[in-house]
Amino acid sequence: MTDTNQQYDHAIAQCKNTFIKKTADYGTSWRVYRTISIADQIYIKAKRVKTIQDKQEQKIGDGIKSEFEGILNYAVIGLIQLELKSDDVEQLSVEAVSKLYDGIINKAKHLMTNKNHDYGEAWREMSQESFIDLTLAKILRIKQIISNNGVTMISEGIDANFYDILNYAAFGLILIEEGKHFN
């Protein structure tokens, strides 16, 4: 498990680095996003990866790795937005964003560690295509929950779906780094 923890931390560190730099450049303009908009942003990125996978070519420079990083960071945004009240200040400092990011990642890593224990790191044998298909399915679930006014009868909520998406993206990045998946 040590290798997984180190690989996870490395993938997250790369994503956080980009996130914090963009926060410095743009501020927290993402604070205006509603949950549906965040879900749509993740959908766009996952759909692009699926298209690249299916066509086995791309015409825009950013590759699959960049899209997984974006998916992960949008999942973090979704979780931060769920955590903050809508009437909170829209502009947050870089330091505040960094702390919020770390709090979300700590919860995601704890979830990943527990699931890895129970599932025996089955994700290591999964295809990149499966990570994208699972992400798209989770987005459809989020959209359905939103259309149900956030109410579920038996299923996990929006937050659990964002956490799973975050971890699928981290797994995709780890396997790309290992050379096992498309870059």
C-alpha cells in the first residue's frame, strides 16, 4: 500500500499545483458554479477522453492526462462548493483554497485507502476506458439526484459520487504515470 499512497500523493500534488496556480491567476471564479455546472464540466472532460480513446487520435494539444487532472480538480471544486454555503464570500484567498483542497483530499484519500483494503486494489487491473465510463455514469447519477432535488431513497448522495470521480481520476493518473494507460 505504501507505493499506492506515494503514487496517490504524487498525482494529487500535480493536480493541486495546477489548481493553486489557476486560483492565483483567476481567483475563485468557480465559486459561481452550481453543482450541475460542475457536473457538466466533468462530463465534457470525460466525454473528450472517451472520444480520444474511441478514435485513437486527437486534434487539440492537451492529452488524456490533462483531462484526468481537470476531472480531479473539478471534483474537488464540486466538493468544496457542497461544503461551503452559497451565501459565503465568492472570492477566497489562495491560502483558504489550499486548506479546503487539502481537506477534501484527506477525505478522498481515506476513502481510497478503505476501498483499496476491501477491494484489493482492483482498480490496478481496470482499463482507462472503465475509469471514464464509471465517471460518466457517476455524472449521470449526480444529474438525476439534482433533478430529484438532492433527495435519494437508498443511494449515496452527490458528494459520494464526486469523491468516487476524484479517486477514479487519481487512479487514471497513477496508471498513466506507470505507462499502463494512454497519456
